[in-house]
Amino acid sequence: MELNQFVENFAAQFDDTDASVFTPETKFRELDEWSSLIALSIIAMVDEEYDVVLKGDDIRSAVTIQELFERVVALK
Amino acid sequence: MNYNPFSLSGKTILVTGASSGIGRSIAVECSKMGAHVVITGRNEERLAETQSMLFGDGHISISADIAEEQQVESLVEQLPVLDGVVHCAGVGVRKPAQAIKKSDIDFVFAPNVIAPILLQKHLLKKKRIAKSASIVFIASRAPFAPAVGNAVYSASKGAIIGYAKTLGLELAPKQIRVNCICPAMVWTDLIRRDAETIGESFAEAEARYPLKRFGQPEDVAYLSIYLLSDASQWMTGSCIDITGGGELTLV
């Protein structure tokens, strides 16, 4: 599993936030566009692409995209 | 005076999805109101738990996965003639529209829509529904109170409401009544799992309800008792909301 690919998949769930904003260090819940709908989209993307079922708490306890990536790796 | 128009004494009532949540509560409360209850569900162990909670004698427990048509047929073969049916089995998923897969639709529609329609067909074909019986579908407020990620579940409940209204019309000549109950959020395993998925405790949502709480399974069971009893004999084709006042919001 590759971090940069994960960041790209993560960014793809957003419509209005420029792709250049997304790095492993991005604090995603601070983004203006972040919403409960996007959280559900992230859960669905991780299920589809990585075959890992995240829970809401996994998203809430991660601050950066990299931290969420590490959670997905741990659950894989 | 022994006056009780809501009694279910002497009635035989089938409850699907009785191994947990609202179905379990309906089975238990119906037994307390004097009904002979036939419970069915997928999970044998939890179904046995429900059976141990029933009051009185003469109850029947048949484990079956009603999403499998063969199991439906064998279930119906084993059933006595029924004075009431509560279609309660159901599941949900939370996904935004753009992430919905065919497998999600199949997962939700199999127990929520296809199974009750086919079960009802076999019950009618095998003449297991008594004249003047009452059929209740546990639908949902979801089709009228959209929540993000709830599209597939909402669509399934909208579908069963449409089906139930037609069934009511077709069965009216036999005085068989068909009604839906549309609850807002009720504390069951389904909702607890949902809360885990979206990572919310639902405490804030609950506080927004005018009566300051989500429903308990018993709240829905008591309304089911009304619809199953002779007290509601002029009701058919209706959808009754039960919401704690939270009519425009689910969560």
C-alpha cells in the first residue's frame, strides 16, 4: 500500500478543495469542505480500494491523512 | 370490568426479524397481550433468547433466512393460520450516492423489500392469513426525512410502503388490513452500528427531538399492538409516524 496513492484517493473525494492542498501532513478535518458526507465517502473509498472497513472513530482519531493511512495499514 | 379492545388474546401472530431490536420487542409485548406468537429470524441463538423472553405458552420459534425463497416456503409450510403478521426484518447501509455498489443494494433490498413481498405471497397462496387479520410493515420515516448516506435504506422503505398500500387494497375484500409504521430513530443494534460507522454518539441528534430522546423498541411495539388488535379494525392502507416529534429530522 502506497501513501501517495492513498493521498490521491483521499483528495478525489473532494470537489472544491484544490488537489495541491493534499499532502500526508494535511489536517483534513480542518478543511472547509470537510463534512459528514465526505467522511462517509472516505469510508466507502477505503472499503472499495483497500478492502478495509473503517469506523467513524478511526476517522475522528486521525488528525492527518498519513495517520489515517497508518490506521488503514494496521487494519489491513 | 374486563374491558380491553387492545387485547390480542386468542390471536396467532407471526413476527419476522424477531431475533433482535424492534422485532424482538414486538414479539415479547404481543405475548404479554395474550397472543400466541410465531417468531422467526436468522440467528438461532438470539431467536432462542427471544423465545425465553415470551410470556405464556403455545409460542413457536422457527429459524429461517427469509431472504432465501426456499426457506420462506418451508417456513410457511410449518405455520398455523395467522391473525396477524409483523414484517420487521431489516438492515441498512450508510454510503453516499456516488459510492453505492450493486452489492449494497442487494444487501438492503433482499431482506427489506424482496423477502417480505415473497413471504406475503406464500402466506396468501397457502392460505395462512385468516379473514380479518392485520398485517403490519415496520417501514421508516427515512423516505420522508433524508439523511446523508441513507439513500439505499430510504429507497427500500419507500418501496415497501408502496407495496403495503397496494396489498391493503387487494386484501380489503377479506377484511384483512395492511398498515405501515414509520418510526424515526429507534435505539436498536442497527442504529448503534450506524452510530459507529459515522462516528457520532447521536447524543446531539437525540437532544434535537422535541421529546428529547430517540425511540425504544417498546414504543414501536405498543403501536404494533394497536394495529394488530381489533381496536384498529377501520384502519388499512395507512402509514403511522412515530417520531418523538422529530418529524423533519432523523439525525
